[in-house]
Amino acid sequence: MMQITKPASFENVVSMEDLSVEDVLSFVHDATEFKAGKQIELKRPVYAANLFFENSTRTHTSFEMAERKLGLQVVNFDPACSSVNKGETMGDTIKTLQAIGVDVMAIRHKKNEYYKDLVSDPNIHVGIANAGDGSGQHPSQSLLDLMTIYEEFGHFEGLKIAIVGDLTHSRVAHSNMEALTMLGAHVYFGGPKKWYTDEFANYGEWLPMDELVSQMDVMMLLRVQHERIDANENGAFSAADYHEKYGLTLKREAMMPDQSIIMHPAPVNRGVEIADELVECDKSRIFRQMENGVFVRMAIMTSMLRNRDLVKAEY
């Protein structure tokens, strides 16, 4: 079981690399309590904003739902109508929102490590939750994945977990391989071998799909991120060929151990990385992940509110 000595309290939550084992378990513990109905009480009205400079369904709406469940008031922000399009820097945009009273925000941006300049700026005091940076980090997705795995198995030590698909372009792969290794799981990789680079080899070996499915406790599938791949590669891509070589087919699902589960950060390309019939099969935890995402994001936002002394005493 989880051994928690103190609740999570962070000025910002931007990278899994910043979190210790105790930090991760604290977030999972908090999220589990929120799922069970825990509420917090705020010391004053608190305001949040969500700055999504890339498209998002799950993460964007999940952060907003989390904020509203915590009792935060959400300030609308539409990048397409913002002064960023007039040449304003992201830093100045954040300082503007800070000046009008925003306390915490979730940000997604296509630039890797966009947050480094922001969290090092002495004039930015608003709490920043990284909702995804390019192909870099995605801490809230990683934490919701970890919560889902912990709910299923009650531990991480010794679990065999495969991350399969477009590794190079996936912030989920980067965040999860680091966190799972730190927690004692054994990480493996699958998918097109051209996307299995040295950075992944440092965390686990690549195996063909038919070998992975027969051994793993968790099959974590990733979509091919066509928006990050060049036109020539996209032009040569065949969904049917990919599914046959690297997808979780009905035949491969039948080879999985009884206790094993299927995960996917979504959006899902049915019939490509996973057979349509398996998205909601008994082994699938894909929509459970989405459900848990709200509670994990409640925990992330609460950690930044605690850091700012905006939460009344918790019991």
C-alpha cells in the first residue's frame, strides 16, 4: 500500500523528472481520495485559466472539470482570439492573466520545454501545470496512467509494461518510461523500430508485438502522431499494414495473460493501433483512464493551491 508522509505541495507541476517516488504516490493518493468524494475548502475565491495552444479534447476538458469540481472559477481563454496573434509573448500573456487575478493555469504548447522560461521568470507567480509540451512531457497523463495501474494491481514493483507505437513523438512515452522505471516496473517497447531510439533503449528493450502480448501485465498503446511526421512518411503510411504489424489485433488480445490490461492515452485510431472491438473490451481501461484524469488533475491543482496557502486545513 502507499506510504504517504505529506500531501503534495508544488509551486508548479511541469515534468515527471521533478517528482520523487513519494511525490508520485502522494498525487495518486490525493486523486484516489478525490475519486472517493473528498472535497477541499478554499480560503478565498480562486481563479484558473487553461491556455491550450494545441488541439485537445480530453486534457482540456478534464482540467476544466477538475477546476470546477474544486470550486475554482475558470477564466475563458481562446488562443485564436488572444494577443499572442499580435506578437505578444507567452510570458507577457501569463503576466497579464496573473495581473487580473488568475492564480493557477494549465498550459499546452507545441514547443518542447516551453515552461522553462516561465517558471524561471521571477515576475511570474501564477502556478503552472504543464498540460503537454510538444513531444516532451505530459505529467498529468502520466499520473493518471499510474493511478489506473495502481488501482488495478495495488503496486508497481515488478510489473511488465509495454509502451507500443509512435515513441519518438510521444510525450506520454517519455513521461511514463521515466516514472514507471523509478517505481520499479519493467518497461518494454514495441512498434516501428525506427522510432525506438537510444533514449528508449536506456529504459527497456524492444520486442515484436507477438512476444509482448504474451508476457505483459499492461499493454499501453500510442497513436501515430501524423501531425508531427513529415509529408513523405505520412504519404507512405498504411493503416492496414500498421495494424497487422504493430497493432493490438483480436488474435493478439487472445494471447494476453488473464490479469493483463489495455491502456491508451487517446485519441484512439480504431483499427490502427488497436482493433475497434478492443477499445471497450473487458481488458480495456481506456475510458477509466479518462475518468481518473479528472481526479489526478484535481490533485495537481490542489498541490499548487496548497503551495500558495489557498486551501483551508484538511482532515
